[in-house]
Amino acid sequence: MSNLRGQRVVIASLFLPDTVSFGESSSPATPTPGRKVDVVAPPPSPTANRLSSFTRAPPKSIVDDLKDKSRHSTPALRSPVQESLNPFATIQLPPNSTVNTTTRLTAHSFDVRSTLKRRASSRSSSRQPRDTREPWYIEANPSCNGGLKNAIDSVGLKLKNKLWVGTLGTSIDNITPPTRQLIDSTMGSLPAHPSVPVWVPDAEFQSCYAEFCHQVLWPCLHYAIPDAPKTKMFYESASFKQYVAVNQRFADAIIAAHQDGDIIWINDYHLMLLPGLLRASDKIPPTTPIGFFMHVAFPSSEIFRCLSMRQDLLRGLLGADLVGFQTANYARHFRQTVSRILAYEALPKGIQVADGDGAAGEDKVGADGQRARGRFVDVSVFPMGIDVNQLKQKKEEPEVKEWIQLLSQRYAGMKIVVGRDKLDEVQGVRHKIKAFEYFLEKHPEYQGKTILIQIALPTQSPHAHTITHPLPESSDVTEAISRINSRFSTLTYQPVVFLHTQDLTFSQYLALLSAADAFIVTSLREGMALRSHEFVECQEGRWRPLVLSEFTGSYSYSGFRSCIAINPWDTRGTAEAINQALTMSDEEAHTRWE
């Protein structure tokens, strides 16, 4: 990494780490037209306001916690014992407590930024023109790839000279050219994340992201081929044209900003065509290093070959000098897929692109007169982790320790199982709830003594950038929770606690991980599973079991082989894994960690 200090790294990701919001900031300073103002946390949520007015009296019943969750209720048929509850809602706080109740948990785990309110400038917002007279300000982008951002930030000065390229993640059709120029200038001079916004028309972005990326690529890369009538969308998607157009806009932005000596780093499946587009450009020298990293899984060739645009996507990726994946299995799948579909020679360390094939820019003569012929594309494994140092520092804060103590008092004599997932099909939340129901059914001695606290990360609908079209998986999960809570709840017990990330602070989340008797991940397919890494770090010194799906990237690494492995499709097996975790002795649990 030290040899990158003198070179600029161009980081291309669909969403920038910062974005623009129009209107008045929640900052005490009033934004002026066309001028950036620092963003501060929005006013605390009603949950946070409630937290600040706790009394010291301990709760006599879980029902006491069920009075303020109408916004995120889980069952359709509501009764006092069916509503979701916040386990922090009536925990006593001593008068001299140091607890901060305003730093919210975000979708990006160990990122401690404040939760951002949904902006009126989302892609479904009003169509009023934006001009230089309207105030706007820069704030953290809630849509950005949090794992990528945190990884870059953790490197610090070792990667000081960098430039982000991506979209703002907000509606841009009505932003006037003068305002765009001001935004370009401001974003380019940001000290932490200097950026080049890519201006993609709303309809084009919608078709690319919500249709092709979410309904075609995402299912394919996670082994979930949609059933009819979506089959036609999966095999022959008209939105692929918009996907090509968005990738070309990224290429144009990178080419315009290119400097000699740049290293170009492209991230994730939204930009699979971008390496080839850059390699084919006469304005990018053939010697320019281009890397691509796939954050999500990559499937077997039997799945990927079903895509009608399979060759275009593979040739696009082969424009890179290096293609990285989370695990050796994903890298092997990629090499085998290229060999099978493009008939290139696949070697253990990469792909040999044939001379004169024309794929991904070979035979191109650059401005420096150099010709690229017969390239070798390295394929390697670069597992993404978490910022352990930052997490260690945060969990040692007094308020985290205080929350751990309060949780231990709140649930004395009970077992706590914790999960945190997005509400999409591949995360397997519905399978988790079903297995937990089977566990309570087959082990009635745990009824009234075990709770599952499930934290839901926000998942955008594939139909729009709004929450007006909930994902089918979300309704399936709420129905499952309603069923299990109806079966097993009493006046003083509710088996499943369903929370959203905005319902608890980051300190409370770390306290939950530390106080949990088990953490469960039931993903049907996942590139990694960084939340399991967070649990491992928070459990240092306590050593309780991790129940982990075999289909996560994390499980492929030897350090996680001592966990309790599950097949999330096996309901009975998962239920027994929960029982094994809760009945495991401290000695055996510690031995597994060693």
C-alpha cells in the first residue's frame, strides 16, 4: 500500500460517499444558495426522545415496551402481545448515565455516522427545477457502499491521493446546469472524499439500477433465477440498454478526469462493463492499471450462462488487469465461466485473453503509441473485512458497557438470539423465523425464556427509489413474525423482537452483540457476512457461538469453520443448531473459538 502514496487512485462506485441535499440543513448554520454547509445529525427520532426520559423503575412486563411501535409493527392483526418492541425502550438509565441516544445505527455496521432522514430530493421527489438560488448542502450518502467506504477510510494517509467517481443517489433531472457546475466544483474539493459526480438522467438510472441490476443481475449472482413471468426479464432484459448507457457515462467521466499515472479501481456488479469501455478508449493508455472488485457472490457457470448478455458482461470484466472476488470459490466460478462461454484459457491465477480477439481492448494503440496484445487478466481473492481497530475503540466506550449491563439486567434468566439482515430473499430472514418457530415448538422448555431480536436493514424496492413498493420478502417476514408471536406470546413474553436500524443506536447494537447468547446468519447466498465478523469481535472474552450459513463467503475461511454451520434450507437442522448454541457449555464454546 505504501507504493500508492505517490499515485492517484480513481475509485468508481455506483454511489458516491457524499451526496447533495436541497433545502435547509438541520445544521444551526443556514445554507446559502450554491454553498456547501456541514451536515449534522437530524433531530433524534421519537425512539431517541423516549430514551432520554427513562425512569429508573425496571420494567415489570415486556408489554410495557409495546406502546410506541405503530410505525414498524410486525403483524397485520395487532394486539398488545403482537406488536414489535424495542428492548431499550424502558430500560432504566441512572441519572448520571453517560449514554448518548442520538448516534443512530446505520446500514453500514461499524460506520458511526448519524442516520440520515429520507430526503425530499429522492428520485421520486417533486419535479421543481433546482437553481443556484436554492440552498443545498453536502451530507453523507446513505446509499453508498458502506463496506467500501469504511475500507478506504481505514487506510488513511496510505491512500491519500484518491478520486471518487459515482452518482449522487438522488434525483438530478431538475438540477440546472449552473447548479451542477457548482456541485461539481464543491464535490471535487471535499477533503475526505474528493468526488466527480456522474450525472445520469432519472429514468435511465431507474431502468438500469432498479430493473437490470436488481431484477436481473442480483438474482443471477445469488443463484436465485426468478420464476415466470419474470423469466423473460431475466433472459432478455430491455433495461440492459440503460445499463450500457450508465456504464458509458461512468467511462466518459473517468476519461475526462484521467491523469497520467492514475490507477483505476472499479467496484461491484453495477459497473461490469466499465473496465472494457475504458480499455477500449484511445484516451486511456494501454498501460493504465485497471482493477475490478466484485463485492457480491459470483455463481456457477450453469447459472451465469442463462443470461443473454453473458458475453458482453464477461468481456467488460476482462478489460481489467485484475479481477478480485471475496472467496476462492467465486474466483474459480468466474474462471470456469469465462473458459466455458468465451473459450479463453483459464489458468489457476487468471485468464489468458487471446491475441487479436478484440475483446476488452487488445490490439488497441494508445496515445503513447503502445499496443496492447494478448493480455493476461489476473483473477485473485481479496476478502473484505471490518475495521477492527475502530470497532474495538467504540465497544470500549462507557456507554456501550453501560448498555451491556442494562441488557443483562433487563433479560436476566433469558437467552438472547440476535440477527441483522436486509429484507431481501437471499438474506434468508424468512427461513430464520421459520427455524426459530420450529425450535420453540420442539423445545417448549425455551418458550418464555428465549427471544430472537431481529434487526432489519433498509432495502430499496426494485420498483422505485421509495418505500411505496415493499419487497415481497418484507411482507413474508412480517407474516411469519405475526404467526410466531401469535402462537407463543404471553402477557410478559414475545418471542420475536423486530427492529429497524433507526430504532437503536450504534452503541446499543454493539451492546446487543456483546450480550447475545448466539448470533445467527441464514443467508441463502452472500458475498461475505461482515456482521458475523462484528459479532466475533464483540464476543471477545465471552465466546458465545455463531450460527452461520454455509452459503456465506465468511464460512469459506478457516477462522469461521469452528462456528455452528447450517444449511438455511434445512429448517429442522437450523432449529437444532439454535438449540446447540443455547445449550453449549462455556468450556466448549471457548474451545471452538480457540
